[in-house]
Amino acid sequence: MSIDRASIESTYAVIKPFVRVTPVVAVAGDDFGLDGVPLTFKLELLQHAGVFKTRGAFANLLLREIPRAGIAAASGGNHGAAVAYAAMRRGVPAKIFVPEISSPAKKDRIRSYGADLVVTGERYAEALEACNRFAGDSGAVSVHAFDQRETLLGQGSVALELAMQAPDIETLLVAVGGGGLIGGIAAYYANTVRVIAVEPEGAPTLTRALEAGEPVDAPAGSIAADSLAPRRVGTLMFPIAQRFVNAVVLVTDDAIRRAQEMLWDRLRVVAEPGAAAPLAALISRAYVPKPGERVAVLVSGGNTNAVSFGTST
């Protein structure tokens, strides 16, 4: 079945009662050292569970048949929080598997929604293996973080909203981990907007896949590893990326940290490292817009407690 604008629109009609229409804010580019470049931020960190992944979680729970055994999910943290939240809202049992690198903020959020949390393995791939074993033994439905049609359709609704809120943008910068978000967004825009993928230098999953012509294993480092460092991109998103993602750029951890600081300093937005990567591409000049280019930046999540707020007076 296709992943395209029509299927994203029909999915959005199903999940809309359960998700927030997250806001956008338009700012002058010179606020971020980008003279003459209008910026629009899509603040998806204000979504339920603090992350865009809530859209895909509800798409899975509402479009698939869920057995009495409930659902299981493997996650770096954000997908787990989203699935746990959606399961709580739908009254469905949920078991969430996360690796040891998952941040305390994300683990705490998962537990707060009543899910059974299992911390296992050093990286996402090991948590996924444990999740798949549990699902096979228990009969629970496995909700994949990015390589699932319903997941991509739900995430694509970010683009649907943004197209209504900021119809004049020319370019959209999106962070990439497994690719469910950018896959859904790129399928919706289908080259009507330039979609630029942003990855940490330490986790170049889409970069390596495009070089190889297929998803392949890549390094899984970076301060954004709990959200942007699966072993490889998904098979469902890869042909979409080949067709509709216009470029992939890499950013350093230092640039990600600076972007986090600037989002807080200039907008009072608390973004987790992975969510700050698109802005990092702009401020580090990994992506250089043309003068006057109307650029949008997706701030995809805010599940972090690694922020210094200074001293109040």
C-alpha cells in the first residue's frame, strides 16, 4: 500500500482527535545569524508526550487490530514515550524496551504513562531484538519506531499541518534517525518543498544508505544517539528518500549543543539534541540558504533534562 499525500490525509482524519496541532513561530533569520533568511519553526516538541512520534503511535493503535496482549515497542526513548501515552489513552497494555543510553527524562516519561519499561542492551538494535522476542512469545503487536507503514503515515501529518500553517516555505530541514519522520514528510511534500535531511556526524544512517544504494549499518554515536542513532534507516522510507529528499547534511555534536543553547536563548524553547540538529545545520553552515529563501525548521522533540536555565533574579 502506498505512502503518499492521500493516505497521509486519510490517516490524519483518524488520528486528529488524539493529537495536537502544534504551533509554528516565524522569526527573522538574523536572530540566529542568518541575515535575510526568514525562518519558520514548527514546534512539534509541544505534541503529547513531548515528541512528534505520538502521531505514528496513534496511527498504529487506531489503524491496526490490537490483541488482548496489547502492544510492544522498542525505542531510544521518544517512540516509547509516544506509544506509552497512546496506549494509556486507549486503555491498552504496553511493554516498552529501551537501551541503556536512553535519557532519564525519557525513561521517566514512559513510566509516568503506566507502561511496563524494560531497559536492555547498550543501543536501540539490542532493545529491538528483545522487543521482537517478547512480541513473538506473547502475541503482542509490535509497533516499530520507523519501519512501519502506519508509523510513516502518522508522522507525515506533521507536513500536512505545516503546509496549512506556512504554505509559502521553500525548504524544510528535518532530523533523521531511522527515517520515519522524514519519510512521511517527504512523501507528503513530494518535491513541492525542498526537504533537507540532517544527521549527526556520528550517526550517518541515511548518508551511508544513499551511498550504498540500500539501507546499511552505520555508526551509532553522537549526543543525539538516543533519538538519531539506530543501526540503519528503514526499508520503507528509503525509496521515498531516494525520490523526494533533496539533500543530506551532517552536523557535529558541538553544533547541536550550540543550536540547543540558541533555541533556549532566542525562543525559550527547550529542545533535545536530536530536535536541535536541523537548526545546527543552519548555524554551522552545513546547509546554506540562498538570500531570501524561506526556510522551515522542525523542532521535533523536547524530552530532555540536560538544560541549564541560568540563575533567576
